[in-house]
Amino acid sequence: MLLCVAVWEHNRVEITPNHLGYKKTPSFVAFNEARRMIGNEAMDQAPLNRTNTIFDSKRLIGRRFNDAKVQHDMRSWPFKVIADPDNGRPIILVTYKYKTKKFLAEEISSMILLKMKEIAEAHCGSKIENVVISVPARFNHSQSQATVDAGIIAGLNVMRIINDTSPAALAYGLDLGRTGEKNMLVFDLGGGTLDVSLLTIEDGIIEVKATVGGTHLIGEDFDRRMVKHFVQEFDAMHKKKITGVKALGKLRTNCEMAKRNLSSNIRTSIMIDSLYEDTDFQLNITRARFEELNMDLFLKCIEPVEKCLRDAKMDKSNVDDVVLVGGSTRIPKVQQLLQDFFDGKKLCKRINVDEAVAYGAPVPAAILSHEANAKV
């Protein structure tokens, strides 16, 4: 999952790049015998240090260890999660400086928030304490409160927790000067998210009509399908079944890159030196084959759209704009299915889908900080 941080300055939104110049920072935290790493550095070393590289902490925060969703997600994580014997909260185990360390999901999230705080401070040249944090639409009160706790651990004053769909609507609607009543469907499909919300915007007021979401149909599922496919291909070519954590980690990283490449190309390649037992691996995959592997998942993406419309008691013909949020909405087949469902309606893609939420979040931050102008 990728995170963005943005500030309101000079009467406009500024999405701030990290020290590498990227506007998106991976929500990875890694530990080794010498130090802790956060962001791009943590993600880059993940294939060689899978069991001590933490990602998806957002899917643990505010939950109990025996939660069915936690148990389901644990099967795909290389790092170890155990139950706190006192309260049943999930605890992440890592080896850090040659010792076993235990962290709550809130603590891991606080490390990521602290990194984002540092990025914003480097951009602004001043200390930052007050923040607005956006969370997935599916988050319940417990998960939102745990996010506030993570902010407090990071030394931040969390002025407000907002639903991802609200800043996305601001980015596409209010911030672009729309007038009159508009019905907007926000389709948010990212690495760890599938949320669909229907909102009405009128005279600067956003009303959420319905929200449908869940964690068990997400962008990472497409990566897992590709990993499974290439494991089978490797076995067929070399009579070896990949079982090593490091090999599977390298394959997963390359599959994620291939998925992104296939959003703009009809063919791409997987090329990995010494993937498993000193055996190199190279194989092409086409967009058509990728779509075939994931077609059932793509079709399931439309189900929450249908349910959201039913919950809002609104016909799809009354939806004025379909807004895309999240990196996996770049997949051409996902866009095609959405467009077909809405009878050919043009999808809104005016703002980078990875930055849409961050682009809108500074608006309530500006209002709460009394920095807003007439435009806000």
C-alpha cells in the first residue's frame, strides 16, 4: 500500500515528495540486526528479509487476533503474528538487533505516520503537529480510534479522522469548482482496499448516501494469482516447486511490477536471476492472460457497486460521476467493466488515482486550522 502526505499552503494543495522525490511512500517497516527502515528502503530490501518486513498493518489495527479477517490475512503474510495473552490483540513478532521484539499494529502504524510527518516537515521547513488522517471507508470506530492512538504515539495531534471517500470527493468535485447537485460514486481499489461509496455534493456539502467495502477483494489478490501462475509455470519448466520465503518474496515483487506494466502494455516479462535453487526464471505474460487469471475477481469488483446503489436506493442512471481512487483502478479490464456497467459513462481520471485522497484531505485540515480562504 502507498501513502501520500499533503499540506495546504499558498492557498492550494501541495502533495509533498519524500527524500527520494516520490510522492507515494510504501507503508513498509523493516527491521534487521542494525536498524529500522521505513518506506522505500524497507520495501526494497523485503525480498531478502521477508519475515522482518511488516506491511498491511492497517489490516490489523483495531482488530482482535481471533477476528476471521485477521486469521484469513495471516495465511499470506511472511511475518509472524501472535495473540496478546492479556487482551487478545494481535502482536507482530520481528527480530531486531538480534532480539525478538513485539509490536502492536498501532506501533507499526505510528512509525509510518512519523515518516510521513518528517516528509511534510522537510517540505514546509517547520514543525508539524496537527494532522487530519484519512482511513478506508470500511473502518469501524475501533479501527479509527486505533489510528488516532497511532498518531498520538507518533507525537501528532489528530484533529480529525475522515473517510477516504470525502477527500476524494473534494478532490474531484468541490476543488474543481463544481456547482449544483452532483451524485458521485467513488470506486476505491488499492493494494489493501476495495471500498465503494455514493455521495451527493450540493452547495459545498457532502452527504454520504451509502458505503460498501471489505478487505477480501483487493489489489493484492491480483498479485497472488500471478504468483500462483508463475509458481506452476516454474514447476512445469524445471520440475521444482518454489517453497522458499525469499524466492516467493522476489516473485511477488516482480509480479506486482508486471501487473503495473500490463496497465499500459499488452505484454511484459518476468525475469529473475537465481529465483530458486540457483535456477534463473524468465517468462512472458500478456494482458489477456492476466485478465483470464483474474476475471472472476474483476467481476466481483462490480458486486459492491451494485450493493452500494441498492443501499442508497439510487438508479445507476442518476450517477453523474464515477471517480477512480487507488492504484488498481488503472487496470484496463476493471475500468472497462465499470464503464460497461454504467452504460458507457466516461470515468473521472483527472487526478492521479494514488493521490486523489491526499489531494482532498488538506481541505478540512485548512478549515480546522483556520487557514481556509473563500475557495475552501
